[in-house]
Amino acid sequence: MRRSLVLVLVLLTSLLGAPAAVAAPGHRISYESISGVGGTTLKAFVVEPTGQGDGPFPLLVMPSSWAVPNIEYVGAAAKLAKESGYVVVSYTSRGFWDSGGEIDMAGPDTVGDVSKVIDWAIANAHADGTEVGAAGISYGAGQSLLAAANDRRIKAVAALSTWTDLARSLYPNSTVNKQAVDVLLAAGHVTGRPGPVLDEAEDAYHDGRFSEVLPISAGRSAASKIAQINTNGTAVLLGNAWNDGVFAPGQVADFYAKLTGPKRLMLSPGDHATAELFGAAGLPNEIWESVGRWFDRYVKGTANGIDTEQPVQLKPNNGGTWRTFGAWPSSAGDTMQLDGKKIHAGWNTVADSGTILLSGALQGFLNIPTGVSLPFVDRNLAGVWNGPQYPNGATLAGTPKLRLTVTPSAEITTLFAYLYEVGPLGLGSLITHEPMKVTGAGRTQTLDVELEPTVWNIGAGDRIALVIDTVDPRYVTESTRGSTVTFGPSSLTVPKA
């Protein structure tokens, strides 16, 4: 009997054919030329899911970072296509590498390219035009936010190491972020073709006329388009690093607070793009894990619970586990009263904000914060104020606020405020900082300045200290050697969790 059944099965198989093997979920990659605004060719890696039906599939569009080619997101794209069934288009931004056109600094053509890529993917890559997301790092992040303001098809955005206010990023408190500008200009020339807007901005920078660049900022800043993004109901995930030397986190936190749709903010140790770099390559990464869940919820509509979690996710800058909040932390905390001092301007001290390679990157990967030995800070060149000691330790969480009474002897003076955690040997670890410009020789004035936000765990027995001087290698310094700055009674408020 058993032999007869076997013979019957063999016969049926020969007549009907063997059962088709079920294809395992996977992905395929193709290299495509996509027509952007004005017919400009954009070169793209298109990653499509396989073994998951015929589609249409949800779509993610990922413009490349400044000076980085389209291979940037292919690792993450392959993972998203295989595991979650997305079509992902990772393309080189116009003006860079093998894409056509010129660099317009996230101008209308570059932002419009995002919508053109969406159009192409719907027509050519089995993409669903009703399920669209946009994501990117740095330049790609800014483009994604700006495109979401213009294109209602974009249901969700993940903007990592992004800017939301270009002027505030590159010209904080009327002080040129020299390090960021130099890096961006050099990378643009090496990997791309600057257009007229970038050429004019570069000329103004080298001529000391950086303030003349400010009018182009609004149209290239998502902060000026917050109303459109809110009207569209775009779900926005923002992820930046505490020590971002290009796009500092304060402008991102303020933008987040003004969003009214679904939103999530993730700030963690590191410098520009370091927190999410490995995730873009498809390696395990907690930022990109949230990005995938974000798109699953707000592009595909999957009920995965991310919308029920605390939306503000902050990882202490000097190490530790994530802290979660329902909103941006705004508790008052402790207030330091600052007595009067007089310093001489225009000389270097040992206090500074660090550099891209030596502050945020090391802090992000190795938990080695940049710092200074406070006993070696020259009190003739910098003001030093010691704050309270914390016998049991403490956690600072939020935005430190400085109210400063100051009288400069020169017409223009640049000031730099640094907040340190100081141990028993006088060694200080930089918590946060902020530049500011003071004008008006001999005029006493009160300045209200917010330092960059932070979450920082202060060790038991340590204290905080404030240092203010007049020179920092990261920024363009306009202080006059030999001039003086007199500080009147002032205060610094540091928020505590």
C-alpha cells in the first residue's frame, strides 16, 4: 500500500509539476538615472523588495549628504527592503559626484528633486504614491524636511544630523562657525560643482561679509516652513548629536517644540553624523532602529507602539542610558550668581570648544570628553566662576541660560561661554558652550544667552564651573587684542532632571 501511494504521488508530480518553492524575502539593487528638476540627471541606487509580492510597495526617498555619493544609504536600504518591504531610492544630490547640475545649498531645485524622485519611483519601481517617507543625514536630512513642507505625499520624515535654521547653525549669535563653513566649502569644491549662490556666499565669507549671506537662510530652513509641515501633518523624527560641530542641537530642539504632528527627538553623544553613521551602512544602530519603526508606523500604518512611547529620547553626553521625557525638559534647576570681573581680550586661553575630530567624535565613540585644567586658565584673559558642588551627583537636562551684564572697551568683542564639570583636581570636562557677539564700546548691556542644550551626569562630589573668554579656534573671533571686558553681576541657570 505504501509503495502504491508513492507511485501515485510520483505520477501526479510528473503530470502537474513539482510545487513551486516559496521565494524568501530579499532585495535587488539597480543603478538608475532619474530626471530631476529641469531635466537634471540624478544618479541613484534603487533597492526593491523581492519575494514579497508584486507591489506596489511603500517608498522611502533618501537624498545624499553634502559631498557624499548615493552609496551612502544602500546598506540601510537593503535592510529596509528585505525586512520591511520598502522600495528605497538612495540618490546623489544635485551638483555632487556623478549627478548633474550645480550645488544650490538646498535651494528650490535641490528640494524639488525629492518630489521628482518620488514621481519616478511610482512610475518605474513599483512604489506606492500613498505611502511615502523621506530620510537623510545632514544635507539629505535638511532636504527631506524642506520637501515635506512642499509635498503632501511625504507622510513621514527622519532627519538625522540636520539643520532646521541655517543662519543659526553657521552664524550663531552673529558669530561665524568657521570650522563648519570651512569644512563645507572644501568638501563642496572637492566633490561637486558650486553654483552661483554658493559662490557668492563663499566670497562674502572670505571678505568678512558673512551677514550678507543671511537672506538666503529662510528659504533653506525648515524652521521658516513649520506651518506647512504642521498643516500637512507630517510625522517628523529628529536625531542629532550633542557635540555636532556643524549643526548644533539647540536649533533642532526649538524646531521640535513647534511641531504639532507626530514627532520624536533623539539626542545622543557624538559629533556630526557619528551617531547614525554605522546604521546607514546597515549595521546595528539604535537611531536607525527607531527610523525603521517610525516609517513602519507612519508610512505603512503598522501599529508597533512607537507612538505611545515618550517622544523625547535623550542619552547623556558623557555616557549612560537613554532618558525619556514627554516634552523638552524645562525645569529651572540651580542658579549660579556671578560676581564682577575684568578680563583682557584677544588672546588664546586653554579653554575652547574643541574640534570635530577631538571633541564630539571621541566623546561619541569612546566617552572621552574634551576638557581643560581650570588651574591653568589665565584669569587675566578669561573669567572663571565656580558653581555649586553636588555631593551625591546630579543630572543636568535641558538648556542652560546665561544672563550676562557686560561692558566692552572695543566696538566689537566676541565672547565664548563654556560650562564645565570639575573634579577634585581641578580638571574640567566640557559640558556645553555658546559664542556671542557684543557691540558698543563702553556701553553696559545685559545679554540673555542660551547655551547649547545638554543632558549630563555630574559625578558625586564634583561641581560645575563657568569660563568666559574672547578667542575660540572653532569660530571667527572679532575681539581686539588689548581691549578689556568688564562683567557686572550676572547669573547662570542650569536645568536639572
